[in-house]
Amino acid sequence: MGSVEVVIDRVEGKQGRAELVDLGRSFAKREPHWVPQLRSEQLELVDPARNPFFGHADHQLFIARRNGTPVGRISAHIDRLALDLPREQGFGPGAGMFGYFDAEDEAVAHALLHAAEDWLREQGMNRALGPISMSIWEEPGLLVKGQDHDPMIMMGHHPEHYQHWIESAGYARAKTLLTYDLDVTGDFPPLIRRIVQSGERNDRITVRPVDTARWDEEVAIILEILNDAWSDNWGFVPFTPAEIANAGKKLKPIIHADINLIAELDGKPVAFMLTFPDVNAVLRKIKGRLFPFGWFHLLRWLRRPRNAAMRVPLMGVRRELHNSRLASQLAFMMIGQIRDVATVRYGTRRAEIGWILDDNQGMKAIADAIGSEINREYAIYERSLVD
């Protein structure tokens, strides 16, 4: 099969997007720890009419074929907001991206990467980074450690051989993203308990649940803090107003106020922590299908998750507090409050924190201090497009 010519087609429109999504689902089914996602949501992510990411991005989708049979897929895309960032933050001028990468074998993988690179060159790009599918806020990176257990909500899952195929095409690792596994049934170490208790006695500090009755306002607060807190991070691209509104709409069904917190200092919101119950547990049960009865099981579980693992995908503390004792204190206070609620109300026994950049010493120190351990690594690769 490897000797048969690989043809790369540019795909467009609704039919092309559906073929790309369904091809990805067929590859994912091969993995023993694959968790079927909702097809409707996957289609929405690649639809320029429904995903506000495309309001500041250009893209091209590709499908590889042998003898007319689809054998791989890839996207090439340019986030115009990322082009305006400093080069030292990962993107910057000339930075294009690839994502939605799946391939039958190494020859197909290289053909797809070359097609994406050629398109990026046509657009004037001089570097390719990926896989990033497609926004940095969606599924960044290739899973390079942790294939032996199920992914959690909103996390990618990839076979081990993809790493070799990307690296053999001339890509080098640009950044590693980490996730940490935490047993939440135990207590904090004594030092951390004292830090939390000190914060609880501080009248200037309030840690409160989000108010779902004014959810749109709360989302705006959270993402305003996020845009400030993460603005110096590698790979950071700010949320636009349209993306903020869309994020609020998509997240609301999985938000439980008591495990999503905002911390205030003197009445001003200065930090937040989001926690999502791992809906992958029920998606596996319903095989990613809402019909005929999947929607019933999903909605019932979302209303009251039981024995649910939790993921903390995002937290942030305003830049003015970075490198201060207060920043870590707020983080420990929020983690402790969420842990207490999750174990009692939702039967939670484990949680994951991440992604965390491998050079984010502050967050790594917090993860280490509470006894969590790295359980997954995601790699973002980079290659020059200049001959």
C-alpha cells in the first residue's frame, strides 16, 4: 500500500467538513482508550459560520486518499491575532499552524504535512506549529505520554506513532503541556492547610461560587481575568468578545456553581478556577450518540454528576499579583474549596489539573505542593518553512 500514490485533496463546504470529522472519528475508534465525542460539536468546531475563531483565522482542510480511499486528514490555518504577538511567546509574525492530524502511515503523514506547509507558504508564513486543532483554546498539542488511560473532557488522545511521524518530517518540540492527576480524597499537607486557613481569616479575601443567574456577566469577568493573567504566557491568544459569548453558551450546561469559583480581593475579582465534571464517562456509555436515548442519559448526568472525576482546565490570577504569596494562597483556597465540595456532593475521588506549560514554575509548584503527579504530556511541534 505504501507504494501507491497518495493524493491530497483540498476539501471545502459542509460535505468536506463532514468527511474530515467522520474520518477523524474512524481513526479515533482504533484507540483502546478513545472516548466518542458528540459529532455535532465536532462539526461546529470546523464550521466558520458557527465557530467565532474563524472571525480572526484563515484555514484550509485536506484529506489524503489512496485509490480513492481516505487515509488521512490535516488542517492548515493562520490565527491573525497570533501573528501580532511577540515571537518569544511562541507565535508572532509568520507563524502558521496545522491541526486535525491523522494518518494511515508515515508516508501519508509526511504528504499531509507537506500539503499543509505548502498552503502556509502560499499565505506568506515562514513557520509551522502544531498540532493545534484549531484554536489554541480547543485541542492544543499531540499526546506523547498518557495513552494508557482515558482522556478527560476536552482533551485530545493520539496514538504513540504520531510522535515519530511528525518528528521524522523535521519537526522539533517547541513546547510541552502537562496535566496532573490528583487524589482528592486526602487532605493537604500541614503547610498548605495553614496557608488556606490564613486566607480564610483574611477579611480582604472572598472566595465565592459563580452566579449562574447572571452567567454572561460572570463569564465576562472570568475571561477578562484570563486575558490579563495569561497575557505573557507562551501561546497565549486573547479571547475576542464573540468567543467569550460563545464560550459562555457552550460551557453553561456543564457548569455547577459550587465547583467554579471567583476570588475577590477587597471586593475586586482577581482570580478564578473552573472545574468541569468529566462528561467523557457518560459519552462512553452512550457511544457519543444523542439519539434515540443518549440525550436523556447525558442531561440527567449533567444535572447531578455522581462519582464524577473532575478536570480543572483553567485558572488565573491577575498579573498584578503574580509572584506574590497571595497568588498561591488564592489558588490553594480555591482548590481546597472545590475538593471539599466535589468529594461530598459529587462523589469525586480524582481530578486532573491542566494543561500547564512546562515552564510555568508557579503552577507546577502548586501542583507539586498538593501531591499531584504528571499523568499526561502534550507536545506542540515547530518547523521552519524557509528553505
